[in-house]
Amino acid sequence: MWTSVRASLQNRKAGLEIARLMVLNGIRLDRSGRFYVGDIAIPDISIARAAGVDRRAVRETAKFILSSPQLMSIFGKIKPSGSSLVEVAKELGFSVLIIESDPHESGVIADVSSVIAKNKVVIRQALADDPDLVPEPKLTLVMEGSLPSSAIDEIRKLSCVKSLKLQN
């Protein structure tokens, strides 16, 4: 998806940054040219500030997206993926495991989650950064309780894992 968006906006630096912001935050564009996160309207100026661009660039990008059936098929339907529990995990009694791996390698989530499941720990949330949008993508798992040190060692030894960080 991002490859086609980038190709469509390659000559529009501000438009590309606005599109990136839209994808990362689940901001959609309706047929009238208004931006939304869920059912909440987002003013052009708020998008401009967040993207570090001029408000006029936001309006121009909206018009460009509206003129492209391919881009509208993406940005007219995109939705936010939900709230992240990472920042409130401690308050909820959860722990967070952040894993760096090759984001294009298959089986990372399966390998790590099988170790976690084997240790009877429940994964409440899994967040995987898109390697086309995030320079150093990570897999972040929010878990009920904490993992035993033997499970952490087992995960660390997986060939797909470059590094991991545990937050309790």
C-alpha cells in the first residue's frame, strides 16, 4: 500500500508527509474533503501542525487525494487501529515486551507468541510498526503480568530476534 501512495505523491513532499501522518494515525478523508479520526473531525490546521507543513499544503493534498480514485480507495476508508496500552501498562498491572527483528522476516510474531503462550502468559495487545513508515520498526507486546526470566532468555535466543526490552 505505502509503495503506491509514495509513488502517487513522490513529487509532493508535504503531501507525502501528510499521507504518512494519515496512515500512522488512521485519519481518513471523506468525499467532502474533511479529515476524520473515527467520527471526530480534524481541522486542517491541526494536521498541518502535526505534519510540520503549511495549512494550504493540507488542503492541496486533500484535493489531490480526492481527485485520485486509487488514493481515495485507501484514505477514504482508513481507520485508527485503537488505543495503545503501552503507556498505561504498569498502571494496569501489565508488562511490555519490545522486540527488534527483521520486519520482513515471517514468523516473528508466531515464534515469540508461542514462547509466551507456553509460559501461560496472556498477550493483551500486539503492535507491529510498519517498516515502510517507521525507520526502526518494532514489535510491541502488552502482556498480563510478567514473563519468567527463562522465557525472556528463550525469546532472546530466537533467530528472528535482534534485541528485546522488557518493561514491567
